[in-house]
Amino acid sequence: MLYSHGMRAIAVCLLAASAWAAAKSPITHETLWLMKRVGAPVASPDEKWVVFPVTRPAYDARDQESDLWIVPTDARAKPRQITFTKGAESGVVWSPNSRRLAFSAKRDGDQENQIYMLDLVTGGEAVRMTSVAGGASSPQWRPDGWGLLFGSMVDPLAAERKTRKYSARVFDSFPIRHWDQWLDERRLHLFIQDADPSLPAQDLLAGTRLAAEPGFSMPLAPLGGEELDAAWAPDGKSIVFAAATRRNTAAYSFYPTHLYQVALTGSEPRALTTGEDSYTKPTFRPDGRALYCSYEKQTEKVYSLERVAKLSWPTPGETAIVTAAFDRSVDKFGFSPDGKTLYLLAEDAGLEKLYAMPSAGGAARPVAGMPAGCYTNLSSSQALVANWESAVNPGEVVRIDPVTGKHLWMTEFNVERAAGIDWLPLRHFWFTSKGGKKIHNMVVLPPAFEESKKYPLLVLLHGGPHNMWRDQFFLRWNYHLLAQPGYVVLLTNYTGSTGFGEKFAQDIQGDPLKGPGEEINEAADEAIRRYAFIDGSRQAAGGASYGGHMANWLQATTTRYKCLISHAGLINLESQWGTSDTIYSREINNGGPPWEQGKTWREQNPIRYAKNFRTPILLTVGERDFRVPLNQTLENWSVLQRLRIPSRLIVFPEANHWIQRGEDSRFFYQEVHAWLKKYLVGQASGLSDN
């Protein structure tokens, strides 16, 4: 169990030579979907244990199970399961004395998720700690262990809703939707629960002027709803949390998120930060004498790096930007036990790496020389634990040595299954575009790959655009499953991608499609030039979200691709502005509102080039998608049908921006493979069906 990175590679090879002595098999959807999903690890305060969730997936959601597992931090014993229910536990946290766990779960009889406590010393069943109508999430133990902070939705119109005879949604301000949900008057509040579950929970924001602000909101979670972003003050007498007060201005301005402090007595919260910049993820240094947080500067640019800022404590003064010299966006951060070292996770050229720097500020250095993969979900103190995965290694829990930079494997849930798959690590290459930029790319090779053969090329377009193709194991748009019938897959990190510095990501502003589209075509040319095994006469392109936008732009501007695939892609910049759940950033990206008809609106709107459409295209979309709503795909479909271009439309009624149901996902990949085969295979031999 206790393997270094190199030792594990040897172990996997030995395993492949024995248990998997037979020929390896290409990846299938069943292999992909049924891989166990190892979640975020959380180290105990005494550094002896690590707890993490494991999901055992199934095609029928009713058969899926998710439970908590525990493993010694030294990894000298195998992980063992400690909960045994189908429902998932989320937001797990250790008590200060390292003997109890708190988490959010929906157990038998619960209408909504509640907070449960599991005593690992006495054993037995988890005890429900809360009984709140709005559900309970994201628990945090009070520093003395005698109470819990959690978040719960509060509905000021709950009583009125029960007596309403009509059914209608009524709005007076923006936003009205988020991800896949309609918004209403419900808001997330901070609650305190005493260690005695028979006592009622206390709403710390009830009756405050802050919570009564028309634009009050906790931060919106990326995938819907609001999320608790808070921390106990070191003395346990107050809470620091992040909130916005101008969410109702989102149609015509960016709005900041600030840090506030509220006492357990329930007095009016006081603002700790001000201005137009945003502050989130409050975290106290181990000595309790400084408050750190994520910081995003508001400029004329839509994208800014997420940096780490510091305020003194208990008397916050001037904010200091600790990572000012680090030209990468910080995904997560934590401290060494003495608080002198700050650990960071940040994207870099297709990888997500671990960095270390002085907590007072200074240069960040990579903790490990990482040739592949991504660290995520860092849990730091004396033991650095995280998830690690790559395109050919499904995620597991690892412990990282901050001195040597090597990581030790604490779990091996998917090692044997992964060893039996015929797949190869990603290849990286760079080229300089005609615009003078260095562009990073990765190449995915098919199973049974031979350098002497010729393979069609699938150019895969990532979403965002402020995102990055990563050397990571994905369920959606899995690189190797797409390559499985016998394709080479090209992953290009075009201008606008993250992981290459702030300016590179910002340079897409004002040029949302044309410049990146040219880089993608140049990348395909470069890949064909470099690799003799790519058949340049058979190319296809496809992607989702912004990748879908780009597929539609390629439809408008080139006929080099034999076919295209567009999932959740916009066809019309103007109607996308009017119907998406986010609009102001689109206005800024395009140089003004659509009615002013600036250059970008006129020259980079795919539907304006419909007369150029020629390429067969597969369109897919989720009916519950509010980010790139259904109307975009329907507009595209109307154009394609009017022009009699070979096309196919698939609408997933239960999907949002992502296709998440197992059977829907399997059907999606089948349709993608069939579409590519129809237009790419032709006279090629050796391509298999899936």
C-alpha cells in the first residue's frame, strides 16, 4: 500500500504482467462509468487518519452507493469503510479532538439533508444533529468541539407559499436563473447548532440589515445554489464569512463578494473588506494571528487570477496580496503546522501542481517535479494529502512529502482495473502560432497504437473559455473513450485558457472566436506535420459549452473538417446574451451591449455566416441547461435544416449543461462514435465499433 510514485509504477507493471497477463482491452463506457470515484480526503487534526468518500457508481442511480472510508495517514493499513448507506455524505469534517466526524446527509425520514455526527471511538450509528426545514450543509466544528456551524436555506415567504392558489415565478431584478435552477427569495444563512442536538439551531443572520439587503447572497456555487464560505474565528466567539450585497445588479455590473464577521450573539455583521474587488474562502493561519483568503481584483477584464490575500487578526488592517508575484490562479491553499509555509494548488500547462512559498509572501516553487497528472482537493497541515489522477490513472488519495516532493499512495481502488486498459499517457507539444504566441497541446493515442499506421484526427475543443485541457481522468468527454475506435485526439489550449498566466487568459477578450479558432486550426496543421501517424485528410472537431461555440464557429469559417460535434454550443451571440443565466460578462467580452453592434457582435457571431455552413454536424443539448440554453441549439438546428445540411439533433430532457445520467452518457458516446465513423472511417481499416 505504501508506494512512492516510482514504486507504484513498478507495482502496476508487475500487476499487468501477472493478473492482467492477457492482452489489455480498449476502454469501454462500462469500464469508464463503473470506476470507483474517490472523493476529497480530509486529514484528522492529530494527523493519524484521513477520511474520504468513495462512490460505487451504477447505471441506475437507485443502485449507486456512496460511503465514507478511513485510512491511517502512514498508509500502513488498508482503507476501511465506516458508513454503509446508499445516500452520499458530503462536507465531512473532523472534530478538534480527532474522534468525531460531522457531515451532511439525507437519511431515512429526512425531507432535506441534515448534519450528522459519527463517533469513531464509541462506534455505532451516526446521530442526527440538526432538524431544520431548509436543510443543512457544510458543517464546521467550533474550535472547542462543543458546537457546529452550518448553512441552511431560509425562505421568507414559506408561510405564504403554503396558502398560494396560483403557480407563478415573479421577479423584479436579475438574476432569475443559475446553472439549472430558477432562483427565488430563498437565501443561505449561517446557523449554529449546540453539541446537544435537542437544542434548536440559531440563525446568526436572522433580523440583520445585511441579510435584508435586496442583493444579499452567499456565493453562488458553480453547479447551482449558494454555498457556505465561512470559518470560525480562533477564539470560537465569531464567524467570518463571504457574502455579496449587490447580486441584484448582475445584469449591468460585476458585483463584489466581501468578508464579514458576525458574533455568536447574533449582532449585526461587520464588513472586514470593502471596494470592488472580491474576497472569498476565509482561512485562519494555524497561530490564529492572520486571516487568509482568496482575492480577485476587479478590472476592465472579465478574467483575473485568483490570488491569496492576508489580513492581520484580530484587528484586520490593510490587505496584503501574498501571491502577487505568482502568475497562476490558486485553486486551493493551506498551511504547514507552524504557519510559515503556504501550500498552493495551481494549474500549469495541462497539469495541476503543488507549490510552496513563505506565508508572508515571496516566490512560489514547485514542491515536486510533476511530469504528468493533477493534484486536487489539498488537505494540509503536518501531512499533505490530496487526490492525484492523470488521463490513465483514475483518482486516488495520496500523501505528499513536502521535502522530497514524492507522493505515497494511500488508496488503490482502481489500480487493477486501470492496469487492464490499453491506453497510453498523453503526449505534449508546443508550437508558436502565426500571432506569435506559444500554444500548448496534448495528443491522445488510440488503443493498439502503431506509429506506422495512419489514424483520423479528432480535434477536441475545451469549454470555458477560461479553462484548460488537463492531464486528468474525466467522465465527460473522456479522451481515451473518444479515441477508442481508432482516432488520434488533439487537445489544444488556445488563447483564453488558464494555466498559462493572466495575460494569456485575458487576451481572448474582444476576440472570442476568430483568434482561438485560427490557433486551433494551426494546432491541427502542426500535429499533422509532427506526427506521420495522423491522416490529415480525415479530420473532425467537436466540443461542449465554449467548445460547442467554437465548433459552430468552425462551421462558419472552414470546410477542413469532415464533420463537427457541438454540445451546448451557442450559434447566436445576441440571443445567448439575452437568455443565459450570466449576461454582463458577455457584454464586456464583446465590447458593449448587443444593441450598440460593436465589431465583435458583427464579425464574430456564427449565425451571421450561415450562408457558409457546409459541414455535417451533430448537435446535443440538455433541456435543463440555463448556461447555454436550449434555444441556442434550436436556432442552430433551424438553420441547418433550412440549408439542408446533414445534421442530427439530440435533446436530453434530464440533463443540464452536462450529461450526467449513466444511460444518457452511454447513449451520447454511442452517438458520437457513430457520427465520427460515418464521416471519418471511409476506406480506413482497423477501426472498431463500441
